[in-house]
Amino acid sequence: MATYLAGRVIYAIVAIFIISVISFILIQAPPGDYLTAQVTRLQGSGLKLDEAQLENLKAQYGLDKPLHVQYFRWVGQMFRGNFGYSFYYRFSVVYLLAAYMPFTIILALITLAFIYIVSIPIGIISAVKQYSVLDYVFTILGFIGLAIPNFVLALVVMYFFYKTFGISIGGLFSREYVDAAWSLAKFGDLVRHLWAPVIVVGVAGTAGIIRVIRATMLDELGRDYMQVARAKGLSEFKLIMKYPVRVALNPILSTIGWQLPNIIGYFVIAGIVLNLPIIGPVLLNALTAQDMYLAGAIILLLSVMTVIGTIVSDIFLAMADPRIRYY
Amino acid sequence: MRYWRSIIAVVLLVAAAAMTAAAYQEAPMFEKLVAEGKLPPVAERLPENPRVLTPIDSIGRYGGTAHVYSNSQFWLWSGEMVGFEWLTTINPDYTWGTPNILESVEYDPGTSFMTLNLRKGLKWSDGVEFTSADFMYHWQFVANNKEIYPTLPDFYQVNGIPLDMNALDDYTVVLDFFGQPNSLFFNNLATTTTAQDWQWWFGMFQPAHHAKQFHPSFIGVDEANDQAAAAGYASWVQWYWDNTGCYFSMQDKPYTATAPTLTAYVCVERTPEQAVYERNAYYWKVDTAGNQLPYIDRIILHFVESTDVLDGKIISGEVDAEWISASLDSLPVYVDNEELGDYSVLMWETPAMSCLELNLTHPDLAIRAIFNDLRFRQALSLAIDRDELNEATALGLATPRSMSVPVESPYYVEGGDTAYIEYDPTTAEGLLDAMGLDQKDADGFRLRSDGERLRLTIESAEIAAGLELIREYWRDVGIDVELKAQTQDLLNERVAANLIDIMPGGVEFNIEPSFSTLPQFYVPLTYTWPGLWGNQWALYYNTDGAQGLEPPAEIQALQDWYNEIKTTATVEDRIAPAQNIMASMRDNIWQIGLLGGQPSLVIVKNDLKNVPEAALMTWDLSRMVPYNPSTWYFEAREAITEAWPDRF
């Protein structure tokens, strides 16, 4: 187990390094850079900037150096805890991550919990009661959830919440609580606003997991060991929970690692529509503005989360299913 | 009778004089601070001769917090309620130079000396006096610093000769143009566009007492470099700008962390979610009753992620004022919810207009020849049904127009806005046939002289509904047009590389000061985005003939007229060359005008007073600046009596 773990960690470090190089190159791949993008906007409104001034600005921003020099400067600074400066937001990247990450993680965890709590029981029921009314209802609901783009659902839910409960449109807090110190009232306000994003993003995630569990369960339900166990007089509930469910959870456990970054990904568009103070919309802004240090830091952070999550789920899997071998 | 009248007049004059000399009133927020001695009395905070503003409806009352919204972190334009302050202002009626920060400006066209007179006792928001030293500091250590500006900013030069700046005393700055006539410099005193330097709109001065703490000439090069590196900057210049910044509202860092300002408000808190602004204790304007402005205590600028969210905030009545992101597309929704949200939708005018730019210096010689045939441009213009376009894209609220400045402009020429705008596809087809595009292929599309089908592509950052209509209009007269959406970045590169056939364009700032400063939509002057139509001619102009294409005589004339405008002795002398430019546009259809005069929406809560019902909205006038948001007030919102913690 120790060598297995050590091996995984080494792979992880290599993977993160490669990801950091690729993401840095990809961010820089579109034509132009942050500066040219902004200068263009200003030129549209009559700014005159000659070549010498533009070159000077590039030097001031460190954008005149070759790509690999910029990359190593970026990575070198990162080891000293300096993630650079966001040109677009005009805050340090560390400050922005600290401002946005906590809510991002809280929201993602709550959504993840919502997805599992809803989808695992439904998956089990629709497998056990295959082709029953319940199965059909859940299947239809699940597919609808999967098919509706979540920004559309977001708009509908937002309008509904505003019209029926008078909850202000967008955001995680009402205006008066955004800046207020934490209190019971502020917490209540947060809970009132949390519903919409959790449902909007959760519904799509739920549908997929229901299908996975249902399919794996169906494979297991017909197996011979089920007959044997029944013959031996095991109660139906205990039988299902102890054997097929355990097997059906395997695919869930092995994907748990990238569920978190996945959900953060779902939240990019939904986050814009719902105006959530989370990292998804920030990433999109950073990418469109070619704000490379900010975009790079976020992508790297999400990658690190994925890699660590994968290691964790590998360990879970090895523990939950003795048939899985590791090298 | 007459005798009595003059006595009354004298009495009124004396009363007015007595009033200005008498106590000024201030907001409740500062009363306690003055009593505690933390802040000097209001009379000492105001200059000897404050600018007096006349509120358009009524004298206001102090109080309230205004909530405004922005969907961009980079452009804090919705923070415009905080205000811009220029040395002088241009007025919507084209009159020039109402003194603002300055008390007066004297300009002698004969000697070309310009004298700027400062208001005695005007103070920065930290209480330090604003003097000619702030101009001289900027001139010596910023404008002429080779690391900040490798070349002296354009507007400090006339015909390549730099001006010279001198301070006569603390309150008088003299600019010497060395005999070069330069009425254009009035633009730079009163402008949003010409005095722009990258992301800082700096004007001609900086708070010297503050900025010196960040300048290598005062703290040493090593110290500046070290501090900049420690703060994560690639160079001291960016660090310098971030800490000294510009002197007005774009400042987006908490007051204690950034430079003092001259605006009505100072920033007291800034997070990625919002910026909070509070009244400037040293603001140098009063109303006609002697109340120190502004009336509104605080402004909170909330950042939202999209215009959809902004629309949601508007209809639910959370937005106190909005004039930048409110779009015409959403007008029906805004109007439907007016009562529920307790706001009003005002329709202001704009001088803006939209057009299509044909690349007249196209790299493909066959296409270039076709585009340069006047009959082709006339035909394309006649083939467009602008009334339908108006209904489909602007709810019928715009006006069909050919490319022109507004009728109110002194540069307008007769017929400039109506050239070839009628919908006449038959005449259009006739013109196309006459110019030799009469051969068609099996699909009914016209062939070029070399037998190939004439295919044109309109490229833009987004495919708007209007473009789809135009494609159909032009296909109807036999021209094969395709639409192609690109990212803005790619579009920029393709414009600079001169690869584009046709691009939608438009001029948002169609009056002074942009017109004289850079009439790039009427004269080929820009070879990067948005300068497509005379791309290579503009390159030729900008490189003194080293690169690009030599322009034909009529384009040469346009550029010569522009050179003339740049160096006239007086503002009036510009009218003749500017009218020549407009007449050339009318006669040659250099660009195909579409719609103009589209209304600009201004949304205000019903308890916000002193906002004009209708007015002209344009970035040329710095949008709201002529309408003085510092005189706006809330009918009944409570006054804030405590200043922001730790501010004083």
C-alpha cells in the first residue's frame, strides 16, 4: 500500500507539472494578449497609442518576454506564494482566490451531497422496481434534467423564486447582507438563496448518477449469488443493500475525485446567470480578457483538486472492493 | 419705476454676494467631525470661489445611499455617478470651455499662449491644496519621464513640436505652443478621449505630494524597483500607476490605499463584489443656496456577472440609476415593470450611428476595384430597407441615416444624413449592371469580370439580427454575402492584417471633442481596429508613406483637411475643413450608413430627483457630466450621520 501510494503521488506531481505547462500555453494560444485586447477597446473610443508606447507597456507588464521565460517566472513566483496579479480585476490572484474559493467549495460540496442523497436511493429504487411507474417517472425526470441546459433552468428557477417568494434575483445574499458581519439573519438569507443554484446544478448531475446506479444494479440483481442468498433466507432489504448496492457504488466511488471540479465546471454558466460569487464566472472573465495569471492559477487549482481527488478515490476503491488490485 | 428696479437689482446683488460670503451649509455626516475638530469647517474646506451649480429642478436635501450596478470589473463606468472632473467642460450645445476645476482659461490665438487659472484654495480630498505644483510635477516627472512615456504623449505636441509648461505662481499655469496654432488643446482640457493614457485618464496633473512617494526621482530607483517587485509587479511603472492612479472616479481602491482625488466621492471600500464611495469632504462645488455638494451620502457600486442579472435587478427595483448597460432590446421588459419596480425609463438622445465598412484597400485587386466604384457603394446602400431594419433591431425608434454627424453639429452639411438611404432595389440592380456586374451564374449571383462569383463576407464579433437582414437585402440584388462571427481578438488581428471584406462599424462619439481629435470614421487615420475602410491609406498616412498604399486625391484631401483641423487657431476655423470632410462622405458614400439617433435608455428610481427627463447622452460629453450627478438627490432617504469607520 505504501509503495502504491508513493507511486501515485509521483505520478500526480508529474501530471500537475504537465497540466501547468499545457494550461499556460493554451491560455496564451488565442491571438493577442491581455494588453492588445484592452488597447483595442480603448482604440474604439479614440485612444491613440503608437508602437513605442505599446512596446513600453508590454515591457511594463512583462509580456514582451518569450513564452517559456514567462512560464518559469510564473512558476518560480508561485513557489514563493505569489500567484501574480490579475490585470482584469486589479487584485492579486491570491486575494481573489481567497475571496471566491470558500463559497465555491461550500456550494460544490452541498451540491454534491444533494446529488448523492437524491440520486443513489432513486437509482436503487428504479433498478429494483424496474419498469414500474416509479422507474418511468424518475427516468423521465432524470432525462429532462440532463437535457435542459442549466442556464435555462437557472433563469426559470430565478424568476420563479422572485415571483413566488420575492427572493432577490441572483447572488447568494440579499443586498443588505453582502457586506454585513455573519449573523443568524445572514445565514438564513444565505440558505434562502442556496436552493436555486443547488437545484439548478444538482439536477443535471443527479440524472447521470441515477442511470449509472440503475444499470450496475440491474447487472447484479440477476446474478446467481442473489438466488443463493435468498434461498438462505436473507431479508430482501438486507440482501440488496449488502451486495448489489455495494457493487453499484464502485463507479460512484471511482469518480468521486473529479466530481468536485466537475461541479465547479457546471457552475461557470449557471454562476454567471445566477450571479454567484464563485470561481466559475471569474475563470470565464479571466479567459476572455486573456488575464493569464488569474486563469492559469484557477485552472491549476482545479487540476490539483482533480488529481488529489483521483488519488483519494483510488484509495476508497481499494478499500471498498477487495477485488481491485493495486501495483 | 425704472429707478426702483435698479434698486431691487442692487439689493439682490448685495444679497447674493452676502450669501456667498456667509456660511456654507454641509452634510450632517461632517457636522460632528467638525465639532470634534477632526475636520476644518466647511468654509475652509471650500475654495475661495467654488463652482456654483444650478440644480435643474430644485435645491436638494442631503442623504441616502445610491445603489448602482456594473457588469464589468474593468470598466467602472457605472461608477460614473461618482463623477468625472475635467479642467473645463464641453456643453451639449457645442459651446466650449465652461470652467470646472479651473477658474478660467485664457487663450491668445495670436501668440498661442494658453493660461490656466486655478481656483484659489481648492483642495484634494485629503485636504492638501491643489496648486500649479501638481501640474509641474506631472509635466516634469511623468509626461517627460522616458520610462513612463518613451515619447511625449501626442496631445502635448503640435506638428511634432512639444509644448512648454511653466507656473507663473501657485495658481497660474502657462502653456507655450511656440507659435503653433492649437485650438485643439481645448479638447484636451475637457475631454474623455484625448487625454487618455492607457487605463489611466490622467489629465495634465497628479497630486504631487502623494505621487512623489512612489516616484524613483524622489525615493531612488532601487527603492522603487524593490517595492514594485515585492508587490508582484513586473516594473516600477505599473506599480507607480496603481498607487497614484488617476485623479478621479476610476479610482477603485479604498481611499486610504490610493491617491487623493478631486471627485465628489472617494472610495472607502473595494472588494471583488462591490465598491463603496462616500462624499468627499473637500468637494469644491456648491448649489445656488450655498449647500456643499454632493447631496447623496454614499454610492455603492455592485458588480454583477451579466446584463441579464442587471436587467433582473432593474425590474425588481434594486437599481437607483442606470444608463450604460440598459439595452433597447430589454425596453419592453423595463416598461412593463416600471410600476412594480418604482422607477422610470427615460429615453435620451445619442449622436451615435451604425454603418457598414467596406474595405476600400482590399488586397484582392478585383474586389478593390469593385469597392472603389462609387456605383457599387450607392447600389449597396439603396438595396437596404432601413425602415424594416429599424423596426427589427431598434423597435422603430432609430432614424435611417447615411453616414453623417448629427444635424445639430456645426459640421453638418445639407443632405449629409439622407444620401442614398431610400429603399430602391431596382435602381440598385441597374447600377450594378451598369458597372459591369451584369453576368450572373446559375444561382442568380453576380459574377466578377474574371468570371468568378462575387463572394463577400461580413465579419463581426457577433452576428446581430440586423446583419442577417442585410445579407438577405444584398442577396436579393444578386450579391453573394456570407456572415462570419469571430472573436474580437481574431477580428483585431484580421483588421490589422487587412484581411476583411466588410465589417459592421459605427460611430458612438459623433460630436466634439472626438470629431476633431480623431475623426477616424470619416477620414482613414487608423489601420488597426476599428479602422477598416481605408486601412492601407491610413497606414500610409501614419508612416509618412513608408508603408501602405498611396491614397487617391480625394482621400488625400480628407487627410489634408484633418491636418488642417488639428492646427487651427480658433475653434471656429475648424468648421470649413470639417464640412468639407462631411461633404466628401455624402458624395462618395465612403461608408454605408444604416441607422442613427437610436435612443439611449436612462433608468432612474422615482425618488431620485434633478435628473433631466430628456438630454443628449454621449461619451464625448463624458455621458452624465453635463447633468451633474452631484446635484441629484433622494426625496426622503435618511441622511447618514457617521462617516465610514477610520476615514478621518
